[in-house]
Amino acid sequence: MESIYKKVEQLQKDYSNSSYKLIAKAIWASIKTGDFKKQKDLAVECFTSESSITKFAQYLGFSGYREMIFFFKQDYNSFHNLNEKFKRTNLFDSIINWINLNEKFIETLSREIKKSKRINIYHSYQLELSSRFLYETLITLGYNVILVNHNINFISGKLNKQIDQLNIAFVSGHDSDFLIDCLNSLNKNNDQQNVKNFLFISERQKSKVTYKLDGIIELNFEFNNSHFVQRNVAVEMFILELYKKLL
């Protein structure tokens, strides 16, 4: 069966029998798209008979059309399943590498979490799931945590007045301008030693931040790092590493 594809490729180019050439072209197109037609439909498309389709399959070494299509379908599905697995492996490898490169950030953040009497978590819409995951994780470990609704809590301007306070912000996506403006405003001229600020941020938003930071991590892992799903997967994997440091 190793030469099946080569045979089909050659048939669509070189074979003198015109009906075989048309069938080979149609089969080759199906191999690329995964859209394999019924024998009757293929015969109509190629202006030939169903018996000619059967003979074509037998020429390739199959007992008939059904066995031939079963072979191509299985091969197509196996290839694309492998391709998807490869994509997932690339994504996870990229995220793990990104986490390893930011080991120092994890160490520093875990140390500050352990010292803080209050932790405030801010987020843009895109990373709401990840921020809630961090919130739930820290709650289970017994920390005093607030998941800030910045539309309400920011306006009060009271969140920066707590002692031994840690602010963690997740900033990414097109809706981040208001969040960044609020963070910049709340932390303006803030030189309190008891307030620490850590930031998860996309590369495009980084330049908009003007307040003092004790730690920053860019969402710059090597993959499609601008997509909602990939970003949340990456941050939640990061939080798992942070969780291990806090145990």
C-alpha cells in the first residue's frame, strides 16, 4: 500500500485512459480535503460508470471502491489527528518554556503572597477566567483575597490604603484601557512600602502602564499568544506552578 498515493498522483497526470485520469483527479482532491464521495456520485462527477470506479480501485490494489475509500479515510483521519496532537504539543511546550523563563517572577510573587494580609486581583475581560482561578486557588489556601469589580471598587479609591497589601492585575485584550487608566490613577505617586504591585500583561498594553511595579510578566510565549483560549491556558498553567510554591 506504500505506493498508492504515488499511483493516484501519476494517474491524474500521465495515464492515457481519460476516465481513470478524471477519477484520479477527483480522488486526489478528496485526499486533500477529506470529502470522500459515494461511488455513484463520483461516477457522475467523472462522467463514467460505477463499474469503472470499481476497476480503478482494483487497479490500485483494493477489492473495490469501499475498501479504497476506507483506506483513504483512515489515513486522512490519522494524519489530521496527529497534526492536532502536534499543535497541542507545540502550545504546551511553548507555555512550559515561558513559565520556566519566568521562574524568578513566580518565586517573588509567591513570597509576597505569603507576606500579604490582603490580596486584590484586578482583571480585564479577556483574562477573567484566569483571575477567578487564581482567586479560588488562594481562597482554598486560606488567604484574604478580593476579586475586584473595577467598575465599582475602583471608584471608591480605598483599595490602596490597606497595610501589607498585594495587587495582582491581569491585563490583556481590547477592553483594557479603562482598567489600565484606573490602575495608573490609583497608584499615582504611590510610594507605600506596604503595597506591592504585580502585573500580567500583553505586549501591546505594556507601554500604557505608568505606575510602579514590583513584578511584571509579559504574555509572550511562542505560539498564538494573542488568542483568548491560549492566554487563559497559559496563565492557568502558570497559576498551577505558583500554587506549588505556596504549598
